Amino acid sequence: MAVHAARESGDRNLTAHLLQCLARIWGYLGRPDLASDCIALALYGTRNDAHPVLRAGLYALGARFAALRGRGT
């Protein structure tokens, strides 16, 4: 619900941050496939205006989940 509310508010950086948090939870639960999907969605949603620190964090987590899935970035 928080992701939906953030998206409705138009704050793309907050939406991406919440998706990043959700991805971490999926990662801790052993679901790197769903975690990767959350990261991909966050990166797509902020492709034009993401804060540089947020973008770096998203790419780092994306690489981590790709490694957990046995794939390169």
C-alpha cells in the first residue's frame, strides 16, 4: 500500500526507495527473482529523474540479486 500511495503522490524517488525496501525483504526471504523485479521496476520508474545516491543503491542491489540468481549483471 505504501508503494501505491507514494506512486499516487507523484514522488518517484520515494516510490523507488520503497520498492528498494521491498526488494530487500524479498531477498531476505530467499526470493531474489521477485527482488530483482522490484529493482527493475524502481529503475524504470526513475529512469529520468532519480537521485544519484538512490540510483547507485538500486544498481548495487540489482547486481546482488543477479548474483544470487546465478546471473551476471
